[in-house]
Amino acid sequence: MDIAEIWQNTVENVKNNISSTVGYNVHIKISKPVSLSNSVFTISVPTSINKNMIEFRYKNFIESSLEKITGEKLSLKVIVGDTAEPVLENTVSEENVYSNELNDYGVNPKYTFENFVVGSSNEYANAAAKKTAESPGHIYNPLFIYGNSGLGKTHLMQAIGNRIKEKNPSANVIYVPCEKFTNEFIVSIREFTTDKFRDKYRNADVLLVDDVQFLEKKEAVQEEFFHTFNELFNYNKQIVLTSDRKPSDLTILNSRLRTRFGQGIIIDISIPNFETRVAILQKKAQAHNIKIDNSILEYIATNIRSSIRELEGALLNVISMSEIKECEITMDFVKKELEAVISGKDKNTITPQKIIKKVSVYYNISENDILGNVKTSEIAFPRQISMYLCCKMLSMNYTAIGKEFNKERTTVKHNVEKIEKDILTDDKLNEDINYITKDLESM
């Protein structure tokens, strides 16, 4: 028997002898055989939660099934990587087993445009990323994507790399977190290999650098990155950068770098709205091959709003605990499992509605005034502050803010930029905004 046959028979045996249909469907059914080498049978699964659950709950039973089917005592090894294809030979190198998790240019093949959920919070970033991938080095260069952690910046950046490689396999695409770039540079100085370091990064056709805010306070690294940036830019090589802040807010960064970062297109990603959060959960549940009632997904989306990472983490926690406890995923079950997460973190989450309410109270006007169309300074000014706070405190983009206030994107942009400018010279405005901000954060 080849390993595909061995695994098919093993899976059938497991299916017929375990009590949890949910566990089988969510974790075992979606696994793929990878290799059989040195008495180790390796399988791949799409996510780390699948890996953890198989190792925690099913490993001994699967190993017994493998021994029953093959007549040999085999150890089970589980790796994460849903692109793995079955290897029909009995031997495979360790390097090949792990190559399914990341490709040779450092990008996770799971991050694609196809599985990126688009909503008003990220539609411009998604469109810009696709355009960049279609014509690298020419349209948006550099492409600078900013926003809070866990909102999809890394996903979009790596999707660009995967799409470019798909279209042009010979393209030299390099993805690197800024912290890794920094560490490699320090090592190159210590080991006298700076030429090798520079050759690596300055010969890239596409350079994807994650979390460039880590360049702050690192003067030597900034200098090196500045010259790397110039070298690539001058030869029309594509540069994509992500950060938790826009270039102008990276105040500790060298002004030359801030200028370079801002000379292309700057796009923000904000917290996804309710509909997008539900869509993200639906896609995640589908990826785990499990059906969850939409009302449950809506409950999770309503109560967890701060980041996609936390949203997905909550769903995976529910799936995992339902498997461990062998329970159906009901509304009561979800409320109980997520009680600590929701009451401890998101109960006091700041929302656009809370911002509007606080601003209206502070300036002694009604919430309807802020959401209306009156243009007198007594009303327009608090409205501008409300939009500014939505932008700064919630990382909402202009389009998302516009939908909350029923205003055009250009109007929102003008209002936010006006407050950004005025706050630099108006002490009273600065004092007002600080007071409202602290009041919101202390709720």
C-alpha cells in the first residue's frame, strides 16, 4: 500500500471507532498524508488548532490504527500546511516535509486575495494591493498599508507576494518582518557579511517589509534601510510596507525615511464593521468544515470588535472547546465559553456611537446635531472632532467613518485633516480632545 491508501484506511477506522462526529469532521477528515519515513507517518492539517487537537485527543488512537493497518509501530507527526500534497514514496527529507508551511520566499501560501474578506474597512487597501500585484514597481510604489495589529495588513502584503510569484515564478520576492531585517543586519555586522546582506535585499524584485515602525530608534538600521529602499526604488522594484501608524506619525523615524515612505500611496485598514466580521467568521467556519448557526456568528461578531485576530481566535476557541467537551455549538454554549473574553475585554469597547455621545455631551449639543447637516461652527466643529476621534481611536478609514456619519469620503478626509492641523497650534482644542479621549478610555 502507498501512504495515500494507508491513510485512507486509517481515517476510515478512526471514523468508525470514535464517538465525536464533530471531531472527525473538523480535525481528521481534512488531513492529508505527507510522508512515511523512518517509522514516522507525517500528515498535514490546515491550522494549528487542528494540529493541537489531533495531538491532544486522537494521536494514540491514530497510531494504534496505523499499526493495525500496516503491521508496523509508527509514530504520528502532524504539520500545519493546507497546501501539502500526498507524497507517494516512502521516504522524504525533513526539509521537504516542512516546506509546506512557508514557501521559499518567506510568504505563507495560505494568504491570498481569494480568502481575504473585503468590507468597507479594507476595500481600498484590497484594491490597491491587487493593482500593485498586477503591475509591480509601476503604479503604487511604495505601497504603505497602516492600521492596528490584527486587521489584515500582513495578509494583504503576503497576498501581493503570492500573486506576483504566481504570475512570474522567476520574480525575486522577499518578505521580511522588520525585526528580522534588523537582526540580520546586526548579525552581518558582527560576522563581517554586510555585502552578502546587501546583495540579498538589494537584488529583490519585490520587497515586502512588515511592521516598519520597528525601525524607530535604530539609527544604523534606518540608514541601511534607506539605501536599500533607494536602490530598489531607482530600479523600479516594488516595495510594500506595513506599519501600525501612517508615515507622518512615525515621529522618531528619520525624516528622510518618512518622506520616502510617503511618496507612493498610503492606505489604511480599520476595524471591520459588523457585516464584514460576520463574513470573516463564516469563511473561517467553512475552512474548518463545520456548520455554525448564523445567529451564533452574529453574537460573536457583535461582542468582539477589536481585531480580526481576536475574532477568529474566539471562534477557534469555541470549536476547540466543543470538541474537547463533545458538545454541540449552541448559543448557550458559546455565551458560556466566551463569557470571560467578552466581559473582560469588549464590554467597554469604544464605538463610533460612544464617541458621538461623549462629544455631544461635552459640547452641549444633541447626537442628531452631530449626525445632521447643519454647518454652523457650533455644530460642525464637534462633528469634525467626532470624525477625528473615530479615525484616531478606532483606526477607522474615511469611507467607514463616512458611512457612520452619512458623509462623503472627501468630506470626512477634509474634516479629519483640519483637526490634525489645528491641534498643532490650538491649545484649547488639544485640551478638549485629551479630555474626551481620557473620558472614553476610562468608561
